[in-house]
Amino acid sequence: MRNFSIPTITCVVLAALTFACSQQNKKEQAKKEEDKATYSNPIDVEFGDPYILDNGDGTYYMYGTGGGAKDGFATYSSTDLVDWKFEGQVYTGNTDSSWNEKWFWAPEVYKRGNQYYLFFSAQWKENPTNEEENFMIGVAVSDKPTGPFKDLYDRPIFNPGYPIIDANVFVDDDGTNYLYYSRACWKHPVESEVADWAKEKGWYDEIEESWVYGVELKPDFSGVVGEPVLLLRPPTSMQDQQAEWESRSVTSQEINRRWTEGSFTFKKNGTYYIMYSANYYAGKNYAVGYATGDSPLGPFNKASNNPVLQKNVEQGGDVTGTGHNMVLFSPDSTQMYCVYHGRTTESGQDRVVFIDPMRIEKDGTLIVDGPSTDEQTLPFSPK
């Protein structure tokens, strides 16, 4: 029998312990890597109307309504679309020199060369008839995504003669800019079978509606070219297959309004897609649909599989109020994500951000894999 000295035994024990610790560390590291490779909704940002800018350098910036901003907008930055760092307020309105005074909504930021342009809606100070809703769309500029953004002009981009919100800008293949917006419901009662039905029930005397328009935008963003074109509106007939889901705010007696708002336009495989939100933005029935067309100003045909994003409480989930989305493309355009806000049991009335995969099928059908709260792979991970 071979005799081992005490030092030899100690070395053997230490080696075994070192090996065991090494294995444990490897397991913990592997677990950390596994955790980092997944995420679950909602994202820890309390934004309404979220919009994400891909800065092209591996950093993303998220803008939205609220999120800690006062009389303006704030931004968060991220390199993985899951962990977000608050970067502070980037635009402040309601000053002596600004054209706006309150209700700062739905910012979208676009990078053009070395400058950044912030499109947003707010209440216009010029209000001679003292309208309660006097929203207009403006644009501000900065040389950094974190601002400060300054108004490009001392006025809104244009005044169509009615209040407007939810600006979205699309640049076509030929370089032409298009501005999409929603006419606000304010003082816009519309005759329809749904309105007649609600009146017969004694619920409402009238139903106001918001409609989505599109118009060519001047290259310097100083105004528009030509007249706006009506692109989307709620159905007038109750037999229309879109009428049920687009009328839930009325049929559930939430409010006497039907919305078509929060549009986002993009082009895929030669087809123009315009996504939009319907129903009460502060209610549980807020949902997303889409329409397709052969040109940036339509005509657009609503899809038969609408809505493509809606509350999931009937399926056992706890997400409601899903809407006002944008689409984020991977750098090689092979992957798409739907970025939107919603509410959960935990968030209550606070709107929080969701990021879910979406895709276009071979037949052109648009699918959103959400709303989800289950663990999934990080956005833009290799498939």
C-alpha cells in the first residue's frame, strides 16, 4: 500500500474542490448566457405609442408618449432591445417660442444623414375658437438621437382644417416622403349603421370617428404636396367583416367614438402595408389591423385576418389594450418585430411596451405572434 503524505492529500482535495468550483462556475455562466438569450414581455418601459429607432451602430433608441417626460418627450437606449437605459428628456415644448402648449403624443424619430427628425402631435396654441381638441403635427431636429430637439419651424407642418395626430413618415423607393396621420374624432360625427344601432338602443346620440389620411411630404418637411387622401375609416355597414372588431368601443358601451389611428406604413415584396389601431385607446378593446395596396396612397384593402393583435384575456392571458404599433426590421430585413403598447394586470392603467415577432407569409398575409408574456429568444437572434 502506497503512503500519501499530508501535503499530498491536501493538494488532491484542493484540486477536487477547484474542479468542482470550476464546473459550478461554468454551469452558472451557462445559465447566465441562457437567461441573456431570452426575454419576456412586457419590456420594462412605461411608454404609450412606442417607436424604436435603429441608429445603425448597434444601439436602439425608444421614444414614446409619457415615460417621465414633462411637456415633451424622453428616450431610452438599448443594445439588445430588452435592457433599456433612460437617457432623459429630448424635447420640451410649451415654451414662449414653441407653437404647442400641451398633450404631447406619439413621437417618431427618423435619421437622415447626420441629423435626426422628431415628428409628433400636440395641442396648437393658435386656437381662436377655443377648441378642446386642436391637435397638429410638428417636426423638430437634432444632431443626436438623445437631443435636444428644437422645432424645425415655429408652426405645425400644415393645417388641413381639422385636428390631426399620430404622424408616421414613409420613404418610398424613389425617395419620395409620405406623411400619414389620423384625423381626430373631435366634432366628426359620422353616419353609419353602427351609429343608427347605438342611437336606437338609446346609448348615444352620435358616433364620432377618426380616419387615416396620407399625403406627400416636402423633402424639407416644411409642408405637404397636394391634397391629403383618405385611406382608412371604420366600416359604415354592420355586415362588413371588419365592423365587429372595429366597433367594440361602441358595442361594449365604452364610449361614443370609433377610432382609426396610430398607422404605420412599410413596403414588403412590392406590396404596401399599412397597420392601424381601432377602438378606445384607453380601453381594453384597443387592437391592431392592417390593409394592403399597390401604391403608398392606396387604395388600401383591409385584411380578412384582422385583427392581427388584440387582448388575450379570453384565452387565459392578462394583456389588454394592445395598439399603436410600429415595425422594426433586422439590419438584413429578414426578421420583423411588432413594437406596441398594452396593459397587464400588474401594470394597471399604465401602458407598457411589448416586442413580439411578426412575419409576412408567402401569400402576403401578415401575422403577429402576440401578445405574448412567455419567455422567448432575444429579438433578432439567429433562427
